[in-house]
Amino acid sequence: MHLPDYKEARKRDIRPYKRIDFLENSEVKNKYQGMTFYLKTYGCQMNEHDSENIEALLVFLGFSKVDNYEDADLVLLNTCSIRENAHNKAFGMLGRLKHLKQEKKNLLVGLCGCMAQEASVVDKILRDYKWVNFVFGTHNMYQLPEIIDKAIEENKQQIEVFSREGDLIEGLPVLRVNDYKAYVNIIYGCNKFCTYCIVPYTRGRERSRLKEDVLAEVEKLVDDGYKEVTLLGQNVNAYGKDIYDDYTMADLLEDVAKMGIPRIRFTTSHPWDFTDRMIDVIAKYPNIMPSVHLPVQSGSSRILKLMGRRYTKESYLELFDKIKKKVPGVSISTDIIVGFPGETEEDFLETLDLVRRCKYDNAFTFVFSKREGTPACRLEDPVPLKEKEERLQRLNEAVNQYFLENNKKLVGCEVEVLVEGISDKKKMYYGYSDTNKLINFSSRSELTPGDLVMVKITDAKTWSLDGEACE
Ligand code: SAH
Ligand code: SF4
Ligand code: F3S
């Protein structure tokens, strides 16, 4: 048994890591043929992409996928720790699985992802969820085949979580959700330690993949006909810093752009590491999409300092203006937290002021959620939840107004859309524009997911646009 330990997870020293290729363990390959699995994913794109590896590992074991958890022999939850409601959702699902397990004695239940890295969660599982068959963390996903095999063979709960990162594993099998757009990890973990955030504890310190490994993965995607790659990391802008002296995110973006894939996206960018060269590269290559996610978190420099964000309202705005100026037509989205401990009405008004100034194209807004073990958890927090929720509502009204305002500017324009499919509700095609806006549109000719088409915008809504494909 290996249990999570925050003391270990908190260590920030840079240790050399090895790159190890995933070795196929032929003894368990196809061993569980005939059994089925249901995988439920919570959280961010990183977890979604991990689930693409997890599915492939389960298929390697011989499992096949079902769409309903009640039909599965194995239910695996890939969990998220970012806010309390992510926790609640996973525990709610565990509650349903407990009932199911009373009827189906042989049902296997596993938990992995960020919650598995939390000592308090694992304690709870050891204490109150003895019927959960196995738990593994974010650093040892590659061990899934042997952990599941052991859980079945020994018929005993397996808890295998490492709090330190260990080596970087390459060559894990992957079953991608789409055959036209793909996620590519470029950097794992996060060293920023924003005071409210649990990610550095659940995902470890920053580790960049070798550029050769990233470029080889993109090349394969190009060969397979993929139209879009999204370069992934908690802070992609830090790419390379841990392993190279003179190769940065700007260089990687440029090298990927030169490979000729039609669309490149990247997420997430911490404002601190956003260099001028990166902006120049985004502006220079038409296949790097003019769409930047630039989380601000707060418009109050006082709160930003308490959050440990390493920029001020002014320096953020300077960067924001630079990106807007140098990248024509760029859309910028953000994340905002309201109700950080000690946030006053004045601090909140600074956030509203910044929102009015930036007129974001999209924004993900949250009420601060206490994460055990993070520094912000220990700060005094006198503002009642009700007041925080009111702030969130006022903030949402402000940001929504600009989504619509920005969208209206596109009416009459022609934009390029990557087709994703036909929506069930509207019976219209849908896809995303270069600036990452959801477009619902009609087309006289038949289209398939992965087609790139020009669409004339006819109407603007708050969260989407309507249009007609140009013939
Ligand atoms: N690495 C990304 C963020 C990943 S988490 C970045 O720094 O940009 C996604 C978002 O969740 C964050 O940007 C933040 O707005 C929100 N978030 C993180 N921790 C939170 C917490 N404790 N309470 C509320 N929101 C939180
Ligand atoms: Fe969390 Fe900050 Fe790292 Fe983003 S940059 S993952 S908010 S610690
Ligand atoms: Fe959640 Fe972990 Fe992502 S905490 S947001 S799944 S990195």
C-alpha cells in the first residue's frame, strides 16, 4: 500500500527525472476479455486526456466499454479536487455505486485522478469505503493494469498513490475521443502554488516532456489526418524551463505550427510566463488560433498578492493590451474567483472594473472553495457565503453582457468552423470558430465531423452564434 502525503507533495526541489517508455505487460494483456467497464471523468482537459490513456489501458487488459454504469463489471471514477462540488459529485457517485454493489456482488469499483492524491480522501476510503476495490493516483496511471489485476486476483483493496512525481512515462497507449481534434500534453504539474489551489499537490511539480516526444506525437496526428491539436498543461507557458536553457513555449509553438496542422490551441497560460516572443509567434502563424485563455482570478492587486499570482492588475492589463494589439481579432477568455478570504466590496468592485475594461469573450467564474492543505485555507474568511454568491451573480451579469456584445460584432462576418457534428436539439451543424466560439449553422451540402468550412454569421447569442455555411 502507498498512501498520499502532502508533506512530500509540497516539496518543490527539482530532481532529475528519467523518461521511461511504457512497457507492455504481456502477462495481463487481454486477461480480462469479456468484462466491461464504465469510466466517469470529472475536471479539466488534463483529466479528459488522462481518461483517453486509461481507456486504452483498460482495453489492453481486455475490457470493453459500456455507456451505462449499471451494465459495467468495472466502474472507474477519474476525479477532480479543484472545488468542493467536484468532490461532492464523486462521493455522490460512490454512494450510487455502493447500492449497485449490494445487488452486484462482483462489481469492481476504482477511484483515480486528483482526489486520489488527497490524504483526507484516501483516509475516508480506508475508513468508510472499504468496498472500493482500488485507488491509484495521477503519478502512477501507467500501473493501472497491474493494480486492477492484483485487486481481482487477491480480492483485496489496493491503495497505490505516490506523492512524488517519479519518472516521466512516455508511450502510454491512447484511445482518443475524436479523430479530428486531439489533446497533447506538453508539461505536467504546476510550480506556481497559488495559495487557493490544490493542483500543485495533486499533480506535482512542473515536468516538461522532451520536445522530440511532443513533436513526434503531433507528427503522428498530422499523418492520421487530425485537424486540431490542443497543447495541454496547467501552465503551458512554463514549457521547457525545467529541462532546456534555450527552448521555450514560443519555440515549441513555432515548431508545431511549422508541421502544418490546420489548427493549434494551447491551454492554460499563466500571465506571469507569457513572453513577448510567444505573442509574436501567435501573431505570425495563421494556424495558431487567435484565442487565448488568460486567467486573471481577481482585479484587486491586494487580493492577487494574497493569492500568490505574481502580477498586479496593472501588469495584467499591460499584457492583455499587448496581446490584443499584436494578434488581430484575438479572443481572450479568463477565470475569476470571487470571495477569496478577506475580499472586500472594494476589492470586488476592482474585479468588476477590470471586467468592464477587458470585455472578455468568455469567462469561467467561481466562488472561492476552501481546499484542505492549501495556504488560503488558513486565512480568515469573514464574508458570508450568501454575500459571495451575490457577488458571483453580479459578476456573471457583467461578463455575460460582453459575451453578447463581442458576438454581435461578428454578425455578417465569415468565420472558419471546424465541424463537430449535428446538435440533437437544434438539428443544426455545430463547431467552433478560430476564436473558439460555438457556431450553430445550416448547410446545403452534407458535412462530416472534422470538416473545415466557412460560415456566414447571421445572429448572435450570449454563448453561441448562428450562421449559414458559405457555398
Ligand atoms: N492552471 C490554470 C488553472 C487551473 S484550475 C491557471 O492557473 O490558469 C481552473 C480554475 O479553477 C482556476 O483558474 C481558478 O479560477 C479556479 N480555482 C482553482 N482553485 C480554486 C478554488 N480553491 N476555489 C475556487 N476556484 C478555484
Ligand atoms: Fe493552480 Fe495557480 Fe498552478 Fe493554475 S497556476 S494550477 S491556479 S497553482
Ligand atoms: Fe481538477 Fe485535477 Fe484538473 S484538480 S481541474 S482534474 S488538474
